[in-house]
Amino acid sequence: QVQLVESGGGLVQVGGSLRLSCAASGGTFNKYVMGWFRQAPGKEREFVAAISFSGSSTYYANSVKGRFTISRDNAKNTLYLQMNSLEPRDTAVYYCAAATTWRSTPTSRGDYDYWGQGTQVTVSS
């Protein structure tokens, strides 16, 4: 069973950048598909991005495509989310998640078995 811990959140101005990290332990990291989700106050948790076991395939929500980049370092058991051109609508708690199967559209929360506790990202105008 893998444990996930996010870090890197904070307060940033509109147009700024942040890089989130998710450290994994207790499992074989490269055997998991990894994803990022986010949840804004009063809203459901939504898919942001996903990356395949080796990192060769990625998938993004339309709302972040071209601004966010998901990556992973299997040697360091770490997942990343580089967020550029941040907007107030990106304000949310960001969660990393792990799944055992890569799907053509890896956007469903139900496909992910393990979750971190989340890190807050606030974009100020």
C-alpha cells in the first residue's frame, strides 16, 4: 500500500507559478499510475492531470492544458505538477492519487485507490 504526501502549495499572484510535489512511500512507485485532482470550496473534486507508469503518457483536463505539466521521477518516488500562468479559478486543495491501471481517459476519482492529504493553492488577484 502506497502512502502519498503532497507539498509545495501556497499563495501566489495571478500569472505566477508553483510546483507541487507528491512523495510516495510504502509501495513500488513505478507500478502506479499517478494523478492530480483538485477541490475548490463548495465544489466536487475534479481531475487535473495524470501520468502513466513510466511517464510516457500524460492526460490533462482542458482547463489546465498548456499551463500545467505533470511529471514523475521514479528514481525519487516523486510526482510533480508544474503550474504556470495561474488564475484565481485554480484556487483549490490539490491532491495526488495513485491507481494500478492506466485507462484511456484516467479522469475518474473511482479509478484511483490511494490519496494524499492535499496541499492548498491560493491564487490572489
